[in-house]
Amino acid sequence: MNRIILQLFAVGFCFAIGQALECYKCKIGLFNVCLTTKETCQQGEQCYSGIGKAAGVLDISMKGCLAEAECNKTQQVNFPSDNSNSTVYTMTKTCCSTDLCNAAPGLPVASGVSLTIATVTALFVANVLV
């Protein structure tokens, strides 16, 4: 009986860890080059990839976590304030909702495999310990 309880706890723990969405973060990228780190989103946020134009000519990009209400919208940033007619950049932010989905195609599959491996490993360790 203890073995079953420990196994259920191990599986539940793996899925509890998997609840936090992990995304790539890049504050600003130029010419399709974006130096990224990883960040964990808060509740109510999704991963996003932003593509835009600065000064109407320079391709820029951003990545990170974004509130769901702000997803799939185009934003215009003006300088020095929102009332100005001088647009600094325009950015369209597209969201997705799986781990590291705001990167190259194929990465979300790898993160699903990682969670599966973690679950199987936890079950194996639970069997060994009991």
C-alpha cells in the first residue's frame, strides 16, 4: 500500500512541477538574432513571440511571458509618450501555451518528452526506494 501511495505522490509531483509554463525570454532582438534566457511565467500568462519594425525599417523581435489578455495584438510604442505622433516601433505579439513554444519549431515536442522521462524516472525511483 505504501508503494502505491509513494508512486501516486511521485507522479503528482512531476505534474505539479509541469504546471508552470517555461518560455524563452529576449528583451530585444535585431536582424533575426535574439539572445535568449528561460523564464517561468506567472499564472494567467502565456509564451509569446513578438515581431515588429522599429522606425518603420528595422526588423526587431522579442520573446517572453505575456498576460493572456495582451496576446495576438499589435502594439504601437510612441516616444516620448503615447500621445506623440513619433512611433518608435510596432510589435505584433503571438502567444502559445506549451513549454518553450516561442522558439524554433519542434521544441515543444522535446519538452513533452522531458516531462514523460521525468515521470518514468520518478516511478522507477519510487519502486527502488520502497
